[in-house]
Amino acid sequence: LHSTQLTTDLRKTSHKGFRHLQFTMHFTIPFFCIALVCSSVQVAWSDAGDIVSVYSADAIPIRLRGGTSSAGRVEVFYNGQWGTICDDGWDLDDATVICRQMGFKNATTIYTNAHFGEGADPIWLSDLACTGTEESLKDCPHGGWGAVNCKHEEDAGVECDGTPSTTELFQTLNDQANALIQHAAILDGQQSTITSMQQEIVQLVTDVPTLLQASTLQNNDISELQQLMGTLDYKVDELNDMAVFPIRLVGGNLSTGRVEVWHDGQWGTICDDNWDINDARVVCKQLGYKDAVAAYDHAAYGEGTGPILMDSVGCTGSEPHLSACPHQGWAVHDCKHEEDAGVACHDPAAAFSAGWTSGNHYTSSNYIIPFNAVYTNIGNHYSSSTGRFTAPVSGHYFFVFNGYSQYLNTGYYMYIDFMINTSVYKSQWVYEGDPDDTYDTASNSIIVHLDKDDYVSLRIRGGYTLSGYERSTFSGFLLHED
């Protein structure tokens, strides 16, 4: 049993004027082989500086060589080795899928005849037949891995365009992080099972010679040996059942959608027969959410297009992942896609940022600041009319304020209290009163625990002032739910 290692490498590389996040996973995971049970995972390795596609555990890694960060010879990683693609049938639809997986928006040019130089590794694919709508290369039909009649002088290339937005990049990273979290949780369960099996094997090695040395085996000895062997068989079966089957939500948002599971090289849906909140709970927990809000049937988030892979799922709600739940068998069903199952997961997302458009504001009495220029308000938990942020769940929250004031030399200083409900939580949380400057800025941040429905606001102390012009801002978000 080999030790587990996990490292991540986040690099910033120039990408047509955009600071582009490169995400490359370098890790090894346990390789265990006993009797006829073997498990291993292959991971793509690439030279330093290569632009490698951000990919989930089921996708085919891609890189561009011999050109720039957005153009080059297309190489794919398969069976532990990088290889090229033959230009037979190579067209703009194939290139579009390649570029999309690489994080670009589209492909502008396709290249044939080893335009970016000949590769030296295997030619893995030929007659690629993407339609251009596929999410990644793994969804495209082709002639088979290594089944080619080409030479490297026919290596295919591509030029990509359309720099992804920051939001799109972070969405991609978030999706891949979720997939890796799912794998890590299941691998942790495998490690626990393997450790237990090892302990029982050691015990078996110790006990069997002792039993064999006896002139006769007593009934209780035989029973003990049978029990030990039965336990070991159960553990082997348990390990076999712990295969990694990532899931995703489609057609909704990060926390809602049609449930799709990856099995046998493709994504597929789940039939809604017997689909209930317990099944939804297991799905949401595997995706990293605390619980499920609802289970949906009748393709509430649209009909899928792949196979229907599960039917009559019967989770109790306590299973660690969906594939641990009983069902009729992979791809065994009597359903249509109009019965695709969906879920809504508990996602208490809460974040806001707002500025104040007022000019110089002097108050003779305490005054709650109504930050009225709302830039973002995820979950709609901030009210610009009252200046309050209301906690949707109990947990720890982060807040930050940046204040701006003019003409402090007139004696109107900045004095801000941090309020929870109607009480002062931090008096003089922000203060600035330098009479030698014509304007000053002051800021502060804080992490606090709030109970559900507690509200936070900022107050100008009576006799003090604050300027707006949207230079004074107040922001906050949920860090961790209890």
C-alpha cells in the first residue's frame, strides 16, 4: 500500500492581456491489489509551462504544443502518455470542443499537416466527429484509441479565441473542485476499508497456522475461521462497491438541477421512480452541501440527452455517496427522459456589497447608514432601505467597511459603530479625525458569529460625519454555516 500524496499547482500565465489561471493537478493515490481486486487512477503529467486543460476526473486532458497559449498542435493524455490527433476528418466542430475545454469561447482556425510541427508520441485519435455542442472531448465519437492509419505529418492543430471571463473561469474551477472533493471523500472511504482489510488479513495469517497445528479442529475453531473468512469476503465486496461515480447538476444553478451521474465513460440521468428527499440528501451531501431542500420529478430541470443510468434509487439518506444506494442496476430501467430526477440543495449563499451615494453627511444624532448603491446582493439578504444585512442561517460572517470623509479640518470627524440588531457590538469600529487633511479614508474588517435572523448595520455616531459619493462602501458574506 503506497502513501497518498496530493499537491496542486496554481500558476498565472499571460493570455492575450488576461491573467489566466492555470490549474494542474499532480498527485498519486493509493494502489492496492489483493486477490483479484485492484484499483488505480492515472493522472496527467505535463512539462512545466504547458497550458493544460482544466478537467474533471472523467475528462480527457488536453494541451497545445509548438505554438502559443492559444494555438498549437493538439495533444491528449491517454493510458499514461501524451499523444497527437490525426487530421483525418478534422474540422471546426472538433476544434470548437477542444478550445471550449481549454477555457476559450471558440475556435477560429483549424490546422492540418502538422502545421505546428510533428509530435513524437503516439497518435491516439483519428476521425474525430464532434458536433461542436459537446462539453468536452470525451463526449465526441472517434475511430478508437490508437486505431489510426496516420503519420505525424498529419498531426492536427487549432487556434482558439475568446478569453473567458473571470466568472466563467472561477465557475470552471468550482466545478472541478467539486469533482475532486467527491473523489477525495470516496478515496478516504476506500482507504478506511483497505486498512480494515489489512488488519483482518494479519489476524488471519496469525490464526490459521495455530488452527492447523491442532490435531483436530473443534467446532468452535471452524466456526471462528468461517466467521473471519466471511468478514474478509464482505470487506472485499465493500471495496468493489466503492467505485468512484461523480455526479453533477444540470439545467439549474450550482445548487439545483437535473441529477446526472458518470458511469462507464458517459454522463446519464436518473429516473424519478421512487425518487424522494432521502435520495436528494445523498446527492447534495456528495456535492458538498449540508442538506437537500427538495426532490424533483418529471424533468423539472429539463430532459437529459444521454442514457438513463439509474432507476428506483432507494437511499436512506445516510449513505456517503449516491452509488452506495440500492437501485435496479446500471442502465436497467423502464423510463423516458421526461421522468428525469432533480434536486435542490440547501445553499445559504449570502453576500453583498453596497456604496453610499450621499455627499457629506453630518448628523447631530445617531444615524444608520442606508448604503443605497447595491453592487451585488446574493440571496437578497441586504436591504438598502434599512441599511441592514440579515443572516439567513446561523454561522460566521465576514464584513468590511471603507469610509471616506472630506473637510475633517472643520471638526466633523468620522466615527462608525458596528451594530448587531439594535445593540452596539463594536463602538468606534472605524474612526478618523486628522484635522490636517482635507479628506481621509479609514477601513476595518471583522468576523462575527450571527444567529439566524440577526441583522448587522453601521451607524454614524451623533455629532460626526461621513461622505459618500460611492467612495464609502460596506460588504459582507457568509464564511461558514453552523
